[in-house]
Amino acid sequence: MLSILREAAPRLTRDFFTCRHICRTSLTNHSSTRLLGYKASLPSGAELLSRTQISSAIGKPSRILDFGRESKAKYFPETSEKSVAYWLLGSAASVFGIVVFGGLTRLTESGLSITEWRPVTGSLPPRDASDWDAEFTKYRSSPEFKLLNPRMTLEEFRSIYYMEWAHRLWGRFVGMSFLLPAAYFIARRKVSAPMAGKIVGIAGLIGCQGFLGWWMVKSGLKDDLFAPGSHPRVSQYRLTAHLGTAFLCYTAMLWNGLSILREHKLLADPQAATKLLERLKSPELRVFRRSVGALAVLVFVTAMSGGLVAGLDAGLIYNEFPYMGTGLTPPKSELFSDFYSHTPDKSDIWWRNALENPSLVQLDHRILATTTFTSVVSLWAYTKMSPTLRTMLPAACKKGMHGVVGFVGLQIALGISTLLYLVPLPLASAHQAGSLALLSSVIILGGRTWVPRRAARIVQRQLGRARVPAKALT
């Protein structure tokens, strides 16, 4: 028995302690080598890889990481396919639509008509009279029915029920139309490794959005979450969180879809792409690039302040512009009222009024909107008056800047009209859609202005590969 074990020991040692990955890599890179007992044909003059060299290579973590990167690069392609970009842009369009429809659901006060959250069984509406009676009975126990709609009939209930049901069904469609193609594209290796991670992140945002939607609705179904006897409404904090997540999902889909298309456009002509990228990297455009980034953040924050206005129905007061009562701002005692403070020492009076006082919330939204409009016009004037920008800025960036100016002008007009006419349904819905359209125009401008670092590296690698055969021919 001992003799059998002695004979088997060398073979077992080789089988258990041989790095298969190094063997495969060595066979791929060389015609022949001998690696810990494995034989292959080497070109003449090639040296054997000694055990000491293998040990030193394995002992360096950087070498091991390189092996992992190489394996990852083999699994995913270098660039994502165009079909992925079109799917992302289609998903962004669907999210744009559900954001607008969600605004309509809120404006028609339909959002609290369904008092339960059933992700699977709730996909179907009530089928017969008994089902409708059961749903109506649940709604009659809600604060909204008791305080706002005590005389609502079953037919009137059906109209608001279908609005909320359609909104939830659309949300399910957004989730399924994203998750299933995402799994297909990743499994079929049609996306790059970084893009696969981004797609998984967007999928997580969509799932989070569903939970936030119910969390928001739930806040309007309990009396203890709003002042007793007041108009039943959802929490403005939860409404803004729900709206903000939708904006983030939309922005991520739009940005990544446009990035893939831009990569393909740059790789179609690497030499022209190199010239364009060097132009965008120039220090003369640094201020413009950073200004576009700051503008995107400003537009997003302004839209979120609009969510607070909607949650507090702050658009139904001070329906005039630019004045608010007898002056440009309401009295300080009204803006920073002790009524909204919840602590004896009044230490929370500043932030609670900024987030819960309709007067100050509307004033904040006016200030942010005016700042956004002024910033866009100033940046546009900078591109026109600066001789350097007139020369260095690409034509696509100039066109994008013109688009931003157009959308911000339209959005200001819609906002003022919505305020003056006491928040009518068509204008209010258009104003909400305009905020997302304005953000889209800034993102598109950023896609034309900011330097795509990963695409730039791929372009350089392609140029390097093209130079190697040229040197070989010479």
C-alpha cells in the first residue's frame, strides 16, 4: 500500500497544485512550453518557465488581478451593441410617459383609490359587481373618502380607480420590459462589463421605485400622518422621493443609451474621434464643461422643489407673478412661522418651514426656477460672446445649447401660466413634463460636451492596433 501511495504522490501533487489558468494562458500565447509537467510545442529558442519564475509571478497580486481582468474581458465585449442603446432609450421614453401619467393621477386625486399593494394579484382590475363593491368598501374606510368624497358614487369611484390601476400597471410594464431584456443582453454578452453593472443598478432603482410608490400612497391612508381634519394628501417627502427616483431612472437610461451610440460613432472613425476628443479636452472648454454639469444639478434640484410644491398644494396660493401679496416675498413672520416648529426651543424652525410651509416652499421654487433660467441664458450668452468658445466649441454643442435655451423658456412660461390659472390640469401636467424635458436637453448637451473617458481609451487602443500592421509592412 505504501508503495502505491509513493507512486501516486507525484501525480496527485501535479494535479492538485497546477494552475490551470496559467497553463491555458501559456498555450495561447506561445506555440510550446513545459509548465509543471505539461507539454506543448514551443518555437525554437523559447526558454522553459522555471518553478521559481512561476512562484514569483503567483506571489504578486497584480499578476493575479491581471488574470481576472483578462477573464472578465473575454466574457464581455469591449463595447455594447447598438440594440442595447435603442432598448435603453425606449425604456427611458416609457419612464417619461409614466412620470407624466403619475402627475395626472395625482392631479385628479386618484392616487389613494387603491388602498392595498398587491404586486401580482393587483395586475387585474375588479371583474364583477361583488369585486367592485369590495374595493369601494375599502376606499370608504379611507380618510380621503370620509373628509373629501363622502358623497362619491360607485361610478365616480371606478373612474379614479382605473387611473391609479393604469398607473400601477404601467409601472409593472416598465419593470418587466427592463428586467427581461436586461437578463437577455447580459447573458448573451451583448453589453460591456461596465454597462452590465450599470444596467443592474438601474434594475435596482426600478425595484426601489415600486416600494417607494406604495410607501408614498400609504402615507395618505393614515390619519396620523397629516393634521387632523385637513385635506388628505400623501407626504410631500415621500412624493418627492418617489419623483426623484423616477427622474434618476430616466436619466440613467437616457445617458447610458446615448453613451453607447456615441461610442459607436467615435469608433467608426478613430482619427476624427481623436481630433474631437482632443478639442473637448482643451483647457479653454473647462469652464463650459463644468457649467453644464452644475446646470444639470440645478435643474434636478429645481424639479425636486416642484415635487414639494405639488405635495403641499403650494401652487394654489399666491397665484400671481412676480409678486407674492404686497411684495416680491411674503412677510418674514409668514415664511418662518412658529406653527411648523415641533421643538420647544424652535431649533427646527428653519428647515421645517423650508420643507413644510407652503408659502416658503413656493418662494424657494420661484427662486430656483429663476436661477435656472438666468443660468441657462448666461451660459448661452457666454458661448456667443467668448471668442474662444465661438472657435473651440463644436457645432453639436452649440446646437445643444440652443435646445436648452428653448426648453427653459418654455418651462418658465408653463410654470407662470400654471400659477396664474390656479393649476389647471393640462398646464400642470405640461409643466411637469417640461421639467423632465429640460433635464433631458441638459443631459444631451452634457453628452456632447463631457469627455467620454472609456470611449477615448478604446479609440486609442484601436489606433494603436492599426499602427502595428503598418509598421510591420514597412
